[in-house]
Amino acid sequence: MVVVSPPSEVETRRPARGRVGNLLGRLLLVLLLLAVVAGGAWALSRFDRRSPQFADPPFPVPFQQVEPGSQAPEQGGQVPTSQQPQASPAQQSAGVEPLEAWARQMAEKTDIPVRALRAYAMADLLMRAQSPACRISWATLAGIGRVESHHGTIGGLRLGEDGRPSDPIIGIPLDGRPGVKAIPDSDGGTLDGDTQWDRAVGPMQFIPTTWARYAVRANGDGNSPDPQNIDDAALAAARYLCSGNRDLATGEGWWAAVLTYNQSVEYGQNVFSGADAYARASTP
């Protein structure tokens, strides 16, 4: 705040013209001070906590050059069921379910969207009940989601509360170009809109033939499974990885599963790196 003092007795005796000039000078000084204050406030606003200079750094995922089959990533903390008191007292008083509370806490630690974490966690819980010997973890699903579409947010997309990205995620044509397998269209373009070549679709990047085999509606509402829906895609990915009686808590089983998703060793190492980092972040 700028305070303007009243004119002194000496100043009041000056001719009117002098008083006017003096007042104009004071007015200019006030305007100048206001401009400086406003400029300082503007400068501070540019460097508040929301600006990149003061923003929290992104969750680090160090690349691990793990030998295929040698080990599995950490499993991480167990996903809570509705019976486990994982919510804080404040969250409990607000009616937040344990799974939702867990997802919010993990989102703060890992930068994974809450909506994606809920999908990975529900797939973990469902597979734990249906195929307990598989021992797949939410962290492995998150590792795949990170590599395939950055958890449904690739290219600035956002996951809606309905589990779908703000725009459909559709990969490049699998047309046999260098480094790309040739897979002719198998579904008449139903899922990917391409009647010549298949494309990987959705947050977990399923090709139509694999989707047709492992797709399931995660919420059981009777509607058709949707590869763009993160819940359906995460559960289908879990079913795919668990096929063949694999134990994903072992190095051999984990690598066999992930390399069926993509046969690249570097791909597997990227998934391993993300899964292991997420799992470690979930444990004290």
C-alpha cells in the first residue's frame, strides 16, 4: 500500500500554479509506485508453486537393464479390499472407500491418474480371486499402462470418470513397415476404423484378435467390453498375462508373460522399470 502525505504548511503558501505542479509530481510518483508494486506482484505470480520452476518433479522411473527371466519386479503393497481400513480418519468421515483412498494416495506418490490406479487395482483384486496362482500385481499392469499410453494420457489426453480417454487411442497401422509386424485387418475396422490393417487400440494397446480372446466387461453391467475403457482394458491385460498358468511373482513367469505382450526385450525392461518403481513407492 502507498500512503500519500498531506501538503506541508510551506507548500500551502505557494502560488496555485506551484501547488498544481507539485500535486502533479506527487500523482506521477504514486502512479510510478503503483506500477512497480503491480509489476512485482505479476512477477511473483509467474513464479508461484504452480509454475514449472517450483512444480514437483515428475515421478522418476530409472531404467533397469534386467536380464530376461532373471527376476520379477517388486509386487508392491497389497491393494486394499473394502474391509481393510486404509482411509485416513478425514477420508473415512467423508465417506471415501478404502480402494479410492489408496488410489488417491498412490496417485500423489507416482503421478499415475487416480482413475487408472482404480482400474489396475480392481484388475488385481479380480485376478487374485479368479486366478490366485498367477500372482499378478497392480504394479505390473501400471508398468504396461505407462509404456503403452502413459496411463491413457498420451498426447495430453485425460481419463474421464467413465474410464475412457478424452479421445480414442488408436495406434499406427500394423502394415509391415520397418520395425512393425504386418497384421492384416481382422475385424472389418470395428475397433480401429481401419479395414486394411489392424491397429492397437485403447490405453493398454490391444490388437483386435487378442482383444477378441481376452476381453471382458470389468463392471459386469452386461454391456460389451470396450478396449478404450481403462477398466476393461486393464482386466483383459491381466487375463492375457495370466494365461498359460504363469506365476508372475517369479522371474521366469513374469518375463514369459510380458514378452507375449511385446516380444522386445527393451519393452520388457521398460515395463519392469515402471512396475518396480511403482511397487517400491507403494511400500513404506
